[in-house]
Amino acid sequence: MATKAQIEKSKKKPKFSSRIVRRCFRCGRKRGYMRRFGLCRICFREMANQGLIPGIKKSSW
């Protein structure tokens, strides 16, 4: 879990565009981030299993 200071720091506009840190909006995690959903992989999986993300379902074959 990211600290509040880290989350606030990542919201500020960086000096250089390559320094942008994208974080999960639920937990603040920066690794395993999916841009399309704005979530980290862990939060994505939890929400998808609960059916909270429209159009996403668990695959089985």
C-alpha cells in the first residue's frame, strides 16, 4: 500500500514527461498497472471476479 505522500507526489505534474508515475486509483500501487482500467492487477482481479467491471468475465475453456 502506497503512503499518502507518495500518492500526492505522483499526482503533481513532473518536470519531465518520462517521470510520470501512474498509480491504481483504489490502492495506490504503481507496479502491475493497467492503463485501460486505471487499476493494478490485484484490484483488477478482485473487481472482475465480483463483476464490477463491465464486459470482463473470467475465461474458461
